[in-house]
Amino acid sequence: MELTIQTFLIVCPLVFLAGLVDSIAGGGGLISLPAYLLAGVPMHNAIATNKLSSATGTAISTARLCKNKFVDWGVALPCISMALVGSFAGAHIALLASDKILKWMLIPVLPIVAFYVIYGPGTGTFLLILYTGVAKLPVAKASGTMKLANLSSNIMALVVFLFSGKIVIYLGLAASVFSIAGHYVGSGMVMKNGNKIVRPIILIVLVLLFIKIITGM
């Protein structure tokens, strides 16, 4: 695809924001993937390129958590193996589905996700409940363990997409710099009202993407 300055101006700031959000409360993909689509990147390329920027950013926040011993490796290792298997299968399914099918799938999904964001916790919250409730981990270690499983999933999908040739390399590398910055800043922040800030931002991006998909069908 042809890259323009407008493409970078839309994607890079939103990817930075996604990294910041993801490291604080999880769910950054609800901003970063729509950012690529809003910039006009084709669906398969958007999914693939998003994995490059999200994986590099997640690696930074995960490394900081691991360095500070916020990971329970006994719990993390089996979770990593399952995340790798699920991500490998999911990435291949995404590549097999046509661009049009993926767009049509987003039409009912986006309003549901928006409703979920308004009234419900993020996926990270459920993982935290699982790790703290079932595995009996302290919240800090549960957060680090959750992030490690997420990183494993991102890396596996990234490998699949690299071999598929769907990644827009220059855009992905530029977005990776912003993703790393967002994750670095976010992983060092302590925000009492993080979710109150995060949810409205995610909703705005989801509404914009929904409008773009509907008008472009």
C-alpha cells in the first residue's frame, strides 16, 4: 500500500496512546487496531502491522515487570504455552478469512465491545481475577504474569504474520517506536483513575471506526 504522511499522523499518536493505555489498564488493542483501519490500512495488513507495534511495546512493559520480579514463573509457563497455541491458530484463521468478511464481522462486534467497555471490566481484569483467585497470586505478580502471557501471544502472531508478508514494515517500525514510548511511560505511572480516562478514549476510537466501516461498505 502507498504510505502518506497522513497515515503516520493518524497511526503513530494513537499507537502511543494504545501503549500507554495497555500498560496501565490493558485493552490497548482496542485503540491501536482501529488506528490502522482509520488511516486506511487494509484489514489484513492492519492486523499484521498492529502485531509488530504492539509486540515491541508490550515487550518493554513486560521486561520492566520481569526485572522487578512481578512474575510467578510457575504459573506463567503453562499460560505461555497455551497463549502460543491459541495465537498461532488465531493468526492463521485471520489470514484465511477474506478482508470483506473481517469487515462485516466488525460491524456487530464494535457496538458490543463499546457496550462492554462502558459497563464491564477489561480482559486484563478477568485474567487478574483468575490469577489472584485461582492461582492465589498477589495483585502485583498477577499483573506481571498476565503481561507475560500477552507478550507470548503477540510474538507468536507476529511470527505468523511476518511469514505471510502482510506487515507494512515501515509503518510498523515507526509505530513501534511510539508503542515502546507509550508502554515505557505507562508502566512507570501510577494512576488511581486510569480506567476513567481510558474508557472514553477507547469509545471515541470505536465510534470513529464504526462510522468509517459503515460509510465505506
